[in-house]
Amino acid sequence: MARSKQSSNKREKEKQRQKEKREKAEKMEERRANQSKGKSLDEMLAYVDEDGNITSTPPDPGKRKVINAEDIEIAIPKREDREDPVKEGKIDYFDSSKGFGFILQNDGTKVFFHINQTTYPVKEGDWVNYTVERGPKGWNAAGVTKKP
């Protein structure tokens, strides 16, 4: 009776498994030999130079800048501390049925305004004074008054 091919395939598979096992063990030994544990603290430190690049050399103490902690201000100025400058412009477009329009500023840009922000009956072509504030969709004119 002839030998089955199945047993030779089993031997080949077993040889392949043993070979992979040996290769894995060799790789593990190589990693152990080349591992980076045990380095000194100086070898592990990295520094950032004045340009923001990471380097292995410490910074030059001669280039050190002295900063007083009292000079550092960590706050946003209060709203009443900041003065919103009153700007002036010309009403370029106004839709009385919808109650909004645009003011053409002196620099050529347009600012949205709503009828609720005005203090007088608005017409196109009127020169107005206003302040600018940030709205949900961009800059809006607030406190729109007719220029005397």
C-alpha cells in the first residue's frame, strides 16, 4: 500500500512552524540585545531651540531672556475697559418690509444691521454713526444713529 500524501504535508507544516518559532526567538534576542533601556537621563533628554526645533544640545545660557512674572497678564480686558470706536458710514441698502439693511463703511466693506438697532426711521443714503459687534453670522452694526 502506498503512503498517503497527508502525512508529508503534516511534516512540512510542522517544519514551517518550527522555522517560524526559531525566527521569532532570534528576533526577540536581537531586540533584547539592542534595547534602549538603561540610558542615562542626559541621553534621554530633548531640548527645544528658539526656533521651535527639537535638539539634543541644551540651550545657550547667554541667550536666556529674563521675564518678570508680574509683567505677564493672564486675563481678558473687561468689556467696559475696552471702548468700541464709533464708526461712520452710509446706508447702502435697506429693505423696510424685512427690517434689515447694510451700511457701507468708509473702507468699502459692508456691515449688516437690523431695524431694532436703529433709533430713527431709516432711509437709503443716510449717513450714520454706529458701533460694530460680533454676531452669530459675522459683524453687525449696533446703536445706529443718524449723523448730525
